[in-house]
Amino acid sequence: MSQQQEKKQESFNNNLILTASINPCVHVAGAYNFIQLATQMGYKCKFLGPATSFIKIIKNIKKYEPEIVGLSYRLSPKTLVSPLKKFIKKYRKLKNKPKRIFFAGTPEVINIIKELRFFDTYFVGGESKYDIISILKNQSNKTVERKNVNFDLIETIKWKKPFPILRAHFGLPSLRETVLGIEKIANAKVLDIISIAPDQNTQRNYFHPEDISEEYDGAGGVPLRCKEDFIKIHKARLRENYPLLRIYAGTRDFIELAKLYNETIKNAWAAIPIFWFNQMDSRGPLNLKNSIKQHLKTIKWHGKHNIPVEINDSHHWSLRDAPDAIAVADMYLCGIIAKNLGVKDFIAQYMFNTPPTLSFEMDLAKMLAKNELLQTLIDDSFNVIKQVRTGLASFPIDLDKAKGQLASATLIQLSIKPDIVHVVSFSEGKHTATAEDVIESCKIVDQVINKIYSSNINLVDERVLARKNELITQAKWIIKQIPRLAESTSESKNPWINPNILTRLVEYGIFDAPHLQNNKYARGEITTKIIDGACYSWDSLLKIKLNERERIEERFEKYSDYLLIKDKVNLKKSLKEMIQ
């Protein structure tokens, strides 16, 4: 290859975008916004400034040989057409032309410029991030060309990097209104994943129509009563940016529901708890032990079929005011469980602002601790996908204040560098989110993402790091105690996924929360308090915070008569080796 050919080849791959506002236009805001996004995607950008002459533009194209040229003009088209035609003539004589040339202007200008049939892409302003990324990746966003789209979560995350993909919850009491709302959301192209909210009857009684209570139709979400209803939901999203769909696992018939979801809506991932959505929290018909058994089986089924799994468990302890250390330990345990059950892509949902009285700093420390522990599990067979969200209870009823909460909470969450941002609609503290609420919430979050990803702000200080390390130490110790709950050598072989041991973890109060008082399956004997912005176990008599190690050792002493009573010699030896 000659030196000139090498230079030409390099110019086609140098990832440089050259932009300019055409003389006499001095409007540069749109160009700067485009440059910010392109820079975050890995492009090098050179802006020639406002009111740039066509002669200067041609000279700089020759000098820099950019991959893409972007021109902007937002004034009257009268002064543009004639000089633009001269520019096009000179441009066509260039030896090393850019791969593509873009034009941004007012709709009036664009309509006239299009008649020249010269530019590859036109911008009028207000294009969605999806559109701009598609254009920069040289992918068409025309619906007709996306009918065979692959609804794959991992590929979607990779496609949008370095930006996180957005997921939001949506489901109205009417199937028809939900379908229309999904169409509106897809048309807006602001959301990557629509998380379908099914009503309680769907989650609990889909395969048991005889148990459906009509008075509860639409309670908590959209009523889905037959396979055709799911297909309607699926068809509604087949437009514009084709958002992925996902839905909760339900509260019984888990694997049957998983198969239905996969066949109809191509469920992007499964959301399955370990200890919840049963009689303990009144969300499902199964008792604690049976629900744990079924949850473990369902997680294993999804792992076998290479479907990503979110074990949405940890924040349920925090929703009930459990100490931060238990929530961190639970997240670590969920990762261990998922890995043991063959899950390849584990989605870790970090729910911030839970409890809502946590300070931003201590909340961030808590999530950093969860994340750091999960990172230790990653290998060639196990991947962790980070998902962040704002806690529902933190939203004020005042919708203006709620928007402020959504924006400020999102800013903190982005310190985790998430793969997914679960956008909780600002309206949720007052009413079920409409399609319009979801779209507006996504725009708020997207603006925060744009600003944070174009800056180098760092919110992690010494206090955050100290609390993070404290929580990691406690959580590791708590998880190491789980084998002590075994009552036989057979139970101790893999205690992390043994339903008997996991049930005892709750029954004996190792995992406990204040809101579980008078609960049939849990102790509810723990007291907690927010101290310096963090949630600790609290001794009400001595008026001091408790170390979780001290509290849990007391629990083991109380139940020592029930533990390690079978095959004691071999079991103690086995546990000693495991804990070491």
C-alpha cells in the first residue's frame, strides 16, 4: 500500500468529527450538545466555531480528513442556498472525502436543503439519544428495517455503551390503556426497556382462573388473563426503538409463567426473590420454605436457558428498615446463589434511598459495598450487570419536589457506573404512572446522565469509603456464618442453596427487620436507627448501636440446641473447613 493510500485509509478510521456553524449563523448550542454525546461515544471532535465560512470548512476538511462532517445553520434559508451550492461543488472535488456529512437546521431550512440531495443525515433538534446513537453507529432507525430485531438484553447494553440503558415500570388497570401507553412510550424513543406491571391476579392466579377475584382486577397493574393479552403487549412495542419487555416472576407457577413470558413478550430477564413474595409479606400463597424452594428451582431454570436473572431481594430488607449490613449481606448471598444455580448474567438491582432517611453519602457507601462484593464473584461463567434505581418511598407527593428527588437521586446513582438505570416515575408517590409520566421521567433522567457523563465529578470521599469497608467486613462475616445453620453433613454440602438453611436464616433472626414484628415466619425482634445517615441495629435499653457480629452471635446462642445436633463430629469438621 502506498503512503498516500495508507493516509487515505487512516482518514476513514480516525474517528474524527469536524463540525461548524455556517456563516453568518452564530448558534452553537446544538453543535455542542452533539459534540458532547459523540465524545462520550469515543469520537474525537473538532468544532470550527460560529459563523464559519465555507472556504474555512473546505480547508479544514483537507487538513484533518475527518470521518464525519457536521454543518449547522439556524437562520433564514435565503442567504444559504447559493453559497451552499458552491460549497458542494468544491466538496465533490475533494480527493479524500469524509464518509458522511450531516446537516442541522430549522425545519424550514431542512426542507429546502433536502432538495439538494447532498447530505446523509438531517437534524432539526430534539432528536432522541436513540436516534443520534443509531446515526453515529451508521445504523438506520427505520421501523421497516427493524422487524427482525434481536430482543437481547446484553446486546442492547453493549449497543448503548457508554450510556446506561433505561428501564421503567408501566402497567395500567386497563389492558387497552396499557397497550396504547406502550405504543406512546415506544414512539417517544426515550426508554430501552418497558417493565410490565401485571396486576395481583395475574401474578398469583394466571393458571388458576377459578381463584381470580374480579374485584381485584387491575390492582397493582395490568390484568393479563390469556396468552393473546401478552401478545397484544408484545405487538404494541414493535415500533420506533423497539423497547425490550420484562415482567415479574409471579408468586406461584413460576416456571410455567417463565415459559409463557418467553414465548410471548421475549422476557428480557427474570426478577425472582429468595425470601419474599409469599405468606411472609402477604404477596403470595406459598409459605416461606416452599417459596424458597420454588424460587431456587426457577432461578436454576432461567440459568439453564441462558436468561438473565435479577434476584430482587436485598432492598426488601431495607424497605422494612433492616440494618444496612443485612441488605449488603443479602445481595452478596443472592450473587452466590445465582452463580451456584448456573446463572450467567446476574442483574444486581441497587435500590437507593431505602430507607428514605439515609444520607446520600451513606446510601452510596452501602451500594458500593454491595457492588464490590459481587465483583469478587465474576469470572468467565458469571457476569454482573449493575442496575440502579430511586427508592419509591423517597418521592414526595408534591410532583415538582418529586422531580427534584428523581434528578438528585439519579446523580448519586451514576457513581456506580450502572449498565441499567431503572427510572422510577416521579408521579409514583401520588398516582400510578401514565405513559406521559414515564416519558417525562425518562427525559429528566437522561438529562442528568448527559451532564454527569460529560463531567469528571467524584462523590466518593473518605467517609463513604470507610462506611463501605465497614459494611463489606460485616457482610462477609454474616455470609460465612450461614453454614453454621446446617443440621447435617448433607445440608452442609452447599448451604447457600439449601432451602432448609435459607429458611432458618430468617426464622432464627439472622436476617431480620423491625417491620416483621408478629410475623409467623420471621422474628421481627430487631430494632434499628439512622445514625449519621446510616442504618444500624440499635439496643433500645443501652441506647447504643450494635455490631451485627454481636447481635448474630446472640442469635446462634439462643438456637444452639437446634443446630449441629445431627452427625455433629463430621459436620463440625466440614463447617470448619468451609468457613476457613
